[in-house]
Amino acid sequence: MRSPLDERPDPDALLAHLQRQEQSESRGRLRIYFGASAGVGKTFAMLQAARHLAEQGRAPLVGVVETHGRADTAALLEGLPRLPMRQVAYRGRALPEFDLDQALERLRDQPEALVLVDELAHSNVPGSRHPKRWQDVEELLANGISVYTTVNVQHLESLNDVVGGITGVRVQETLPDTFFDRADEVVLVDTPADELLARLKAGKVYQGAQAERAGQHFFRKGNLMALRELALRRTADRVEDDVQAWRSNERIAQVWKTEAAILCAIGPGDEAESVVRSAAQLAQQLAVSWHAVYVETPALHRLSDARRARTLRTVRLAQDLGATTAVLAAQDPAQALAEYAREHNLSKLLMGRSAPSRRPWGRRGLAGSLGRAAPELDLIQVGASATQRVNEEDRAPGFGAAPRRYLWATLACIGVAVVCWPLAHRIANDNIVMLFLLGVVGVAMRWGRGPAVLASFLSVALFDFFFVAPKLSLAVSDVQYVITFVVMLAVGLITGQLTAGLRYEALVSTEREARARGLFELTRELAGALQSEQVVAIAEQQLAQQFGGRALLFVLGDDEQLRPSPAEQGLSFNERPDAGTARWALDHEQAAGLGTDTLPGSQWFYLPLRAPMRTRGVLALRPGAAQTLMLPERRAQLETAARIAGQALERVHYVEVAQQALLQIESERLRNSLLSALSHDLRTPLAALQGLAETLARSPLEPRAAETAQAIEQQSLRINAMVHNLLDMARLQSGALKLNRQWQPVDEVVGSSLQLMGAALARHRVALDVPASLPLVELDAVLIERVLANLLENAAKYTPPASEIRVVARVHPGELWLCVEDNGPGLPAGREESLFEKFARGHSESHLPGVGLGLAICRAIMQAHGGRIWAERAEPGGGARFSLALPLGEPPALPAFEDERAGGDERAAQEPREPHP
């Protein structure tokens, strides 16, 4: 029987519900039109809904809608108010983007404001306020503006790899699943694959060459069917979450069989593993989720540590097989299972069927109790194999586990009789009965339910034998005492049972409070740690106190190696944890050592320190008692503590990274300011010095004076080049340098660079491998010539005379690569990336002129073009190879796709998309 008080709503749940209501009232509503691929009709359905609202007098504002040249879609836009697109300068062109500021200004104070924003996963042009369009939508919602939008299933972040494996196309524009799940409404727009292919052939999805390429790659029937299944399943999951939220808000207790989800009841018997495996197989066959729950009753709580350890292994097995596991403490397992099934809307309950048990809630009794407690559940019993036998310890855990408890209960009753015997002539028998009942309560509180039952019967017998006439006999002269005996026995049994139950609940609450207090103290102490050494010391101390024994932390360093704890030095060699096992636990992100399947004979237990971004190290624990880690609740406490320690290490790591970044930014700012000021101040006197040197060199002088004048002229030219480099570096970093991008043939740019560096390359052989059939590239020819000239100059400077310098050009997917190779001494090992830092010079370059800005300027120019530059050792020969990667695009005469303006999506060739109207 459940008390009416149990039906009261949870105050925390009510408070959270009220907070969600307040947030939803202040935010706009988000409706997402969701489809399997382009062309299913998402934008069309969104515009139809917009026109329906317009007919009702609530016309939405069209923020951005992509018609892709479809006449029927464009016709729905007529008559709707439209927001002008904002023009954003990008790579020498003005590209249209959604005007977020204008939308906020027009709709912020309007009641029931609604805006249409197509293609939610779109990447905004660099220079926009937000890099992604869904972030624009988030700002609209935060300002109380409702939004209708569209998105395809391939753009969901969690399905990105799945879609890539199906279609062979890696989608770059993705949307976080958390944002999708926060949508107030999700409308599935579904079109069968054959119908969508027919629409593609009819030119209703893409037109011309786009439709042909799409049909050959992305829009294959198998791809469309698989994407449709993903969209249907994702929508079903969303609807299931909505159903669960509705049931929770309305406090609906009955299970709704909307999904055939399975609940597996794990017992302490030998059949538990078979039940778990059967549940996993059934869940796989039905393609549904499943949960596994172990209910620990007072009787099961008194099982031996070995038996509880086996139960823990069964729970871990269920978790490894994909179940959501839980360990519940309750006196009535049937009621606990029914409440769990209702809370999670699980319609099928799988349980074992073993030999009859002498426990009142044995397997048959549990099935009957479940049938009465939750008649809406489908009960499935798994048959026991011939080799499964119920252990006698499981049959009667109360009597077989600790016979001393019953001996003490007997002695307690005898003690009460001894105390009452001298008082028999001074107090009435009613009071003596109370003293015996008090003894029963004490036995129940101290030794539990079974000894309390024995104490109830012994108390009645002792009272009859010593205090009821005729005394020292079990005979009764007064029939009224029979009623006294019956009432005394009933009161004793009921009181003992209630007290034992309260004792168990108090014990469970005390243990739970101790675990929570330990985690709270660990979190509180780690919150004030600012260095990784402090985190290690605090975590080791707290975990050693909570679990006994010794705790050590291996922290992952910047070199990807585990650093041992300083406290390890105080242990002997044989007592220290094994670093190899710790590394294995880190690499596999699994527990190892004591009580696991990996090195179970070890004295140490190894647990990875997981954090949100990555695993930060390994915890090595040598508990005071090996069975400590076998208990489910203690194992969960340790895993939680390890996560807390991992998060603390990650927080400290990013604090250090932020401090270094701030220091580097400030140093960079000061350096750039100094370079800019110094360069401008040097230009005027340097120009005068150079002019005087040129005049002096051209004047009739003695040979020695002429050599001096010529040296002055050369040095002034070198210093002038350095100053120009400093100025160019300052302009590039400040963004003041504007690119003059034109479609240019690469072979002409390479030829101009070679002509410019003719004098420097005079003593070297230059081999060209630049095909004339290379596509045109949109670039600033002057700046790219300077990059190539810098690389050629370096090759000539660091290689001996008569050596060969190669210039190679090749087309790679989406890019054109230019490589400058030499057969000189090569690059410093491990410094390939640091060469591109400002003022970076090799150890052997002190005799060569320069300040170390050339490669830094090259990288800045390539980044301004949206390209890349890197260095590596050339094979064979061992020289140096510097490679440039310039993004390829369509020349102006060809159709441009949105993927080009979004940053070069790899799927441009498979899933072409029209430019903005």
C-alpha cells in the first residue's frame, strides 16, 4: 500500500517546471521543418504555413529563403514582407547574408513576431557576427522573436559520420543536436525516394548540370532511402522525448506502450547473467532501448561480499551490452520496479524464473506482485537452465548469513526476563509486556528483521513461562491471557518489522549521505585549486580518506606521456602502481587492475580521469578492502570522483592556456606597435641614406672609395627590404592590406617570380613542372609572386651553387598545390612549423642576412587568400620542400554554388546548391 503522501509531486520537479515555463514565455518559439535531403519540400511547406498565417492577419517577415530557382516556391513569396539581404565583402566580392541587426530592430518590440530563416545549418560569410546561421536564430529566440526554419538530417552533428559513411560525402555545415532538441516543434517533411528522383529529373530540385551531378553522386536511390530512414528515426526519437515530457508534466503514472522498451530485472541468483543476455538479444531484435535494474532489499543487503560482487559484475555486463543501468535501494522490489518502469515508460519487463524460493518475494511471488502493482506491464520470464541452481545462501539470507545475530536476540530476550523477574511483584503484567516489546524494538534496530521475528516469539514464551500463572509453566489458567499473547505477538512482529525497515532505510541514507558528503568535499577542495599539482594532492588525499588505502594520480603531460605522482616516491618498488597498466587504461579508456577483466590479480585499480574534452590522466587506487570496489554504489562513487578530478585537471589546463594566450596576445600587440612605429620612423632617414649612397656610388671615386660606396648602397637596400617586411607584417596583422584578386594562370605567376629572382638563381639549376593546362586561380598576383620569390630566395640561399631547385604545380581535390623543392641540408628536425613564426631563425643562420620575417609574411599572405603553406623534408634527397595550397573555385563565367562562398565544402561536386536570389 502506498501512502497518499507518496502521490505528492516532487518540489524540485515543480520548481524546474516553473523555471522552464518562465523561460519559454520570454523566448520565441522555434519550429523546424525537417527532411531527409534537399528537394523534399521543406521550404515549400514552411512558406505554405507562412501564407496561412498571412491570411489570418499575422504575416511573418521573410528573413532569408532559398528558392533554388523553383518557380512554385518563388510564387509563395509573393505578398509576404521581405527583409533586405546584407551585403558582406568577401574575397573581393559582395555576398548576400541574413541581416540579423535589421531583423532585431524591426521585430524586437512586436508582439507575436515571426521570421522565416531558411537553411539553419548554413555557414555565414566570414566577417558576420556569428559564424553559423543557427547562432543568429538563437539570438532571435533570446529576444522573444519566433522562427520558422529548415534543416536536413545530414546536417545534424551526431549523424555526420553516419551520413558520410552512407553517401561518401562529408558534410561540413553541421548543427548541434542540442539546438535541434530545444526546438518547440519539429515538422517532418517526407518524400519517398522514387518521387524525389522523379522531381530531380524534372528539374524541380536542381537544374542543368547541377541536377546531373547530384543524380550521379548524392541523389542515388540507396542514399535517399537510408537518409529517409535516419530522418524518420530521429523524428521518432524526438516525438518519444515529447511524450515523456508530457507524461512527466501531467504526472501520468501509467505506462504508455508507444515504444517496446525493455526493463530487465537483475536478481542475486545464478540466472541473472542469462536474463541480461536474453534482454540484450530481445532489445536488438526489436531495435529498442533497454534498461537493467538491480533492487537491493534489506535481505539482499546482508548477502556476502562475494555474492554482491557477482551482482555488480552482472550490472556491468548489462552496461557493456548497451543497457542503461541503475541500482535501487527499496524494501519492496515489485513496487520499485513498477515505479521505475512508469518513470521511464518501459512497457516490457524481463525477469528470471528459477526454482521456488522460501522468501516471501521470491521469483513467483515477485511476478505476482508485479502483476498487481503494474498490470499494464508485459511480464516476460526467462527460463533457467539445468546448470543453474539457487544458492542456499540466497534462499535464506536472513538465517544463513549471520547466526550470531539470532543468538544475541535470544540473549536479549532472556536479559529482559531476568530484569523483569525481580519486579514482577511491584509492577503489573501490562508494564512487563511493554518491556518485552521494547526489547523486540531494540533487537530489530540492532540486528534486523529476522532476529526481531525470533524475539517476538521468545518474548511471548518467556512472558507466559515466568510471569503468567501458573508460573514456570507454559499452561495458562486465565483464558484472557491468550488474547494478551496474540496481541503481544502481533504487536511485536509489526513493531519489529517496521523498526527493521526503518533501520535499513536509515543505514542506506547514512551511507548515501556519506558518499554525497565525500563527493561534495572533493568538489569543494578542488574548486580552489589553480595548479595541476594542487589538484593531484587534493584528489589523492580525499580519495585515500574515502576508500582507505592509497590513491595516486597519473597526469597526462603536454608530451602525451603520463607523469607519475610525486607521492609515489614514498613507496617501495614492489608497492608502486604499474605505469604500463595505467597507460593501457588511458589508451583504451577502460578500467583495469583489481576486480576487472584486465589484470584482475593486481593490487591497484586503474580508472581513467575522463573530462569533457579528453581523458586527462589515470587514477590508481589501492583500497583498504578489496570488496570495496565490488559494491555498485561505491564503484559509482569512485567513477564520479574520477570525473570530478578529470574536470578539475582540464579546468586548470585551460586556465594555464588562457593565461599563456593573454600573455602572448599582449606581447604580440606591443611588438606590432613597436614594429609599426619603428618602421615608419626609419623610412625617412633610410630613404635619404639610400639616395646618398646611390649618388656616391655613381660618382668618380678611387677604387677603395668606390667599393665602400657600393657596400653602403647594398646594405641600405637590404635594410630597406627589412623595413618593408616589417611594414608588410604590420599591415597584414592589422587587416589593412586589401587583396586585388583576379583570375590568373599559375604558370604566368611562376614565370614572373623566376624573372624577379633571376639574379639570385643565376648559380642554380631551376627545373619547372608546371603544366599549362592548370585551371585559373583567383589570387593577388603581386602577393603570390612575392611568396614564391621568398621561397626561391631561401632555396638559393641555403643550397650550394649548381644545385637544383624544382618548382612543381599539381591539382588536388578543391586546391592547387605549388611546391618549391631543393636538395640542400633540409629542415631542422621538429621545427617545420616553428619556421613560420615571426623572427624565427635557425641555429646555423646567424651568418646569413635577414630578421626571420619572410616565412611569416608568406603564411599571412596565404591565410589572407584562404590557403595554406607548410614545410617538410623532400623525399628522396632529403632537401626542403615548401608547399602552397590555393583554393580552387569556378571562374565568373561558370555557375557559382553556395558551397564555394561558404568556405569550400567538399560536397560541392556532389550536392550543388544555387546562389542566393
